[in-house]
Amino acid sequence: MIAATIARAQDSNAAKAHALVEAAIKMTDSEKAVKLLWQATDIDPALEEPYAYLGMYYNSKQDSDDLVKVYQKLVKYETNSLAAWLNLGEAYMSFTPPKTTEALPAYRKAYEIDKTSAMAALRIGEIMAQQGDRENAIRFLRQAAGSPVYAEEARKVLTQMGAS
């Protein structure tokens, strides 16, 4: 009985949050749309859709601080979401200069979730190369080099390291 009531409340919250997202998408006033999207994350913190739109918005504005806040909130509620952890890492990397010290744990968590993630392997390898951890950098970069999507970028770093 209690479980059914909780499930109905969660479904109701998801529906409310999704309705806010739909309304925000149709708006021409981006500030009001962003407020609706943040409201949607408060109503249903595990619904990934509003975070995706907030991420696109803050990325387009080159607002790295708020971009990090978006993905910090998402990983708090979706602790096993590969995409959320990768996006958090990318958000830290969007700073000038990139915040690699903060990004590395996010990429490590993404890699822990999916050890086949070529993107996580690439970013971990790049950061380790910058930090002077040659042996581990090469290991991760070689894994990323096996991916058609990230091979070129991984090989470039390996070549720069003299490890191709």
C-alpha cells in the first residue's frame, strides 16, 4: 500500500517535471525557461531531461560555473549515470584553464561505471599525461585509441608523449 502510494507520487512528480520541461522548450524568454527547468529538477531530481537542456543553455553561454552546478546536482541523484559523470568532467574542462584536478574524479567515476568508456579513458589519459603519470596515461590512451570515435585524439596525445 505504502509502496504504491510512493510510486504514484513519483509518477506524478515525473509528469509535473516533464510538463515544466515541455513548457520551457516552447518559451522564447530564456531566463524564464531556465527557471522552469531548475524547478523541474527540484520536482524530479532524477529526471535527466531538464539537466540536458540546462547544460546546453549554460554551455552556449560559456557559463562554466553554472554548467558544473547542473551536473553536480544530477550526479547527486543519478549516481550511476555514465553520461552525468562524463558531463560533469566536461563541465570542469570547460573552464579556462581547465579544472583538471576536479575533472579527474568525475572521469574516474564514469570509468568505474563503464570500464569500456573510451571517452572516460581518453580524458583520464590526457589528464594523467599532463600530471606526468606517463605509465597510466599510456594505458588509458591506448584503450581510447581502440575506439573509432576517440582514436585520433588518443593517438595524438600518445605521439606527443613519444609513446605511439
